[in-house]
Amino acid sequence: MRRAALAAALALASAPALTQPAAGQSAASCSGCHAAAPRVGAAIPAIKGRSAAEIVEAMLAFKAGSRPATVMDRIARGYSEAEIRALAASLSGAK
């Protein structure tokens, strides 16, 4: 009985890591608002072509509330710093 309880506890402890979307899948959701290529006069800037460092800096500023935003502050708060770095690497094409 104890072994079954221990196995269940270990399974539950590892569950969040199993249910978190991959960085590439999360990054794909960004394209819903951010165009793949820069557009003149676009209110929402393109992300493609930006460095990972630039994306991380912007996302952390949104998360901290130090960069003005309409929705990005709320979106950024949903990610840990590690997830933000993984997203940035995926979006920038960095490996």
C-alpha cells in the first residue's frame, strides 16, 4: 500500500512538467498577434528576426510591469523565467 501511495505521489509531482507545452508550441501561439514579417505601421511588432536576448528583456519587463502593455503584461506573467528563455530561443531560432 505504501509503495502504491509513493508511486502516486511521484507521478503527481512530475505531472506539471509533463503537461507544460513545448516551447515551440507556445511560440507558435505568438503568431496569432505578431506577424511573421515586419509590416509598416503595424500596431503589434513582428518578433521574427529579434534576438533571444531582446525577447527575454521585453518579456521580463512585461512580466514585471515596467514596460507599458495592453495584454502582454498579463501573458508574460503566465510564464516562468525559464519558459520565457525557452520561448525566446525558439522564436529567435537559437538552439
